[in-house]
Amino acid sequence: MTAEPSGRSILIVEDHADAREALRALLELEGHRVDAVGTGPGALEVVRARQIDIALVDIGLPDVDGYEVARRMRELGGRCPYLIALTGYGQPDDVKRARDAGFDAHLLKPIDPDSLAGVLSSIKLG
């Protein structure tokens, strides 16, 4: 996995602490600036406080599900222009539901670092 030279501002929204911290470590190693939270409301606080380039959002959050988090982030305008759904569900209906909620990409858990790298390298911001 190779980050762009300047890195990106990435928000991880994952309620499982071990998965969240492993993903954070991987992304930071690649030169990205990473915020990581375990709840939907926490994610919205971060996005309201500062511009985020990319958010990786777990669909199965315990408080507010990832679909609702995506919808609310989209309501904030361009504060987070690219949303990636993280989920264990990969059927066509699941992908469609994620797109309908405002996600730009859909990755299956457990996250494959090469798949994540492919998605991140394909994102053109600004």
C-alpha cells in the first residue's frame, strides 16, 4: 500500500477497538493523517470540526448505523467528500444500499490491505 506523498486526512469509524487501531496503524504507516472513533456521533463531531478527505465507516455500528452516518455526513456538504463503507455484507443489494446512503465505495471485512490501497489510490480529490 502506497500513500500519496502528502498523505490524506482519513477518518476511521469502527466500533471494534482492535480493528480500528490496526487500520489506523496501517494508514499512518503509509503517511496518512488519521482520526479514529468508535461511534457514529463521534464521527460526526470530527467531520463538523475539520475537513476530512476520506471516511472509512463500519456499517454495523451499535449506536447509529453506518448508513445513517453516511447520510448525515453528506448533509454537511463537502466536509468529507469520499465515503467508504466497511461491512461483512457484500451482496448486490448491500452494495446498492451503501451507494444509496451516500457511500462512494464498498469494502468487505476483514479489510484486505491491497483492496484498500486500490480504492485509496483511485480517489481523486479536489
